[in-house]
Amino acid sequence: MLRKSLLLFAVVLLTGGVALVPYRVRAQAGFNDDRVMIQGFYWESYRHGQGDPDDERRKHFVHFGDKKWYEIVEDVAAALRVARFDMIWLPPPSNAGGLSAGYNPQRYFRMDNSYGDAQQHRDMLVALLQNGVEPIADIVLNHRDGVGGWCDFEDPAWGTWSITGDDEAFTNADSSCFSTPDSERGAGEERPTEYTNHGGTTYQYGSFRDIDHTNTDVRRDIVRYLKYLKSFGYRGWRYDMVHGFHAKWISVYNRESHPTFSVGEYDWGAHDEQRGWMWHTATEPGNLQTSSSVFDFSTQFALKDNKGNYGVWYGLGHGLGMVGDTTDGHAWKTGR
């Protein structure tokens, strides 16, 4: 019987089939994958075992005692397998400075963070793998946080050349890299008009520095990072905020790192753009079975917002959400 802690987890259903796809493109699940992925954290998970036990927010998870989140997940690894979960989506794995959910990565190659220390992190991954549950890392590549200021990157060490040239860090007087010469900045935000309707740039995120993926040194270090995570115990990627950089770089990163599963979090209400994004993530151009998956928000919202209205459930346009979309005669169901 599942332990009570599993009630904190949300389930994401998938369709497609990794066994049908050659190893060189195993970053994708194909069209007949029946694996099920569970979301292995929630927004307050990073607070477990942290801070004042009298904190009002801690009363909701006090029954876990002082355990860190990685320890909690390790404890339920066997139960996850009994429940027939094949994959688990875990929070951002890298160090993000102080108490943090991890979406402001600072040091890519440090595996201690608010969810636990490096040994607890590793022990959790080992327990999951031993029980046949593949760990999927939440990969945050759209932006990065400095270790002490706006632009001071360490591990790997990057200069202002790694930041998109039109980032607010260069125009905000409070920034440590204010007025950096154009020659010392990265390229501007890319303009993926081939799959976005707005005709402008990729999404700019004001809280942290947007990363210039056109830079070969940046891409080299990201590939090293993904391979390091594979060696540490992760097997696949959930890419965060993928509307912030061009889809073609997902293709590059998947082709080089060989994850067993890949899914992107694209802007929630942009169905057509999600379709274009998937097209450009294919590791074999034009072959949708080698594309990354994308969270199918169209289906989710159609079901959620039309309870009892079953006519909508039977079709939106050519079919319900991304899984039923047949635009241009293609099967887009790799997006779930």
C-alpha cells in the first residue's frame, strides 16, 4: 500500500514507446509509450528539514520530521515501483545558493541544494534506479543566477559573453554589469518566427540572466552538465521554460546526452507554438518520433474547463489537444 507521502505527488500520463526508437534518438518516447511519470515534488518540498520548526508553512508537512526531501523520496522508492510508476520528475538538481526551490541555478556541477546534500541526493537516485524507477531531472537552461551579484557565474565560470545581449542586466543601473560594452555581451534573444506566432523574440525572463545558447562555449558546458547528471544517476530531462530559447538547441542537447525521456514546459496557452517547437526539437529532422515531448496543456485545460461537456472532450479542431492534433497531416501525439 502506498505511503501517505505519495499523496503529495502529482501524476503525468504519457503515450509513446522508447523501446521502438533507436538508441541514438532515445531522447524521445515515440508514439506508443505507455510509461507513467509521477511528479516527485511540490512547491514547498525544498523547505522540508529546513528552518524554524514553528514556521507556519511547516505545519503542513511536520509528519515527515526533519528529513530532507531527497530522504523522503528515497524512503518511498519501492512504493513507487509497486504503484507501477516508471519515471519520477525530480526538482532542479543543481546548487542554487541559499534556501531555494532551485529554479535559479548557480553552480551546475554542485549536487547539494535545499532538497538535501550531495550524498542524500545520490542515495535517492540509487534507490530509485534499484527499484526500476527512472529519475528525470528538472533542467533549467533558459536562465542562470550569479553567485553573489547579477553576472558572476561560477562552476562553470562564464563571463558576460554568455548573457543575451539585450538582457536587462546591461540596462539596469543596479546591476553589476550595467553598461557592459556590446562587444562583451552575448547575442540578442533569438527570433524563432518559424514556430512562434508573435513574430518577436524568445521569452525574456527578468528575474535572472537569460543565457545565450548560440555561444559554443555555453553549449559545450551544458552538454557536459547533462552528461554529468547522467553519470550521477539521472536518466531523462524535463526542460524548464523552453519558450525562452530556440527549440533547435533541445535537439542538440538531446542528441548529445541520450536521455531516455525528454519533455519541455512551453508557454501554457500556446498550442500552435508548441507544435512548432516539437518540430524543431527532432533529433532526426522531420521525424516527429524523435522529437521531444511537450506538456499537453491544451488537453489538460480542455478536460478541466469542460467537466460534463463531453462534446468538447471528443475533439478540439482535428482532435482533443496535442494528442489528437493532425495539422498538416502529422501525428503530433508525441506532445502529451
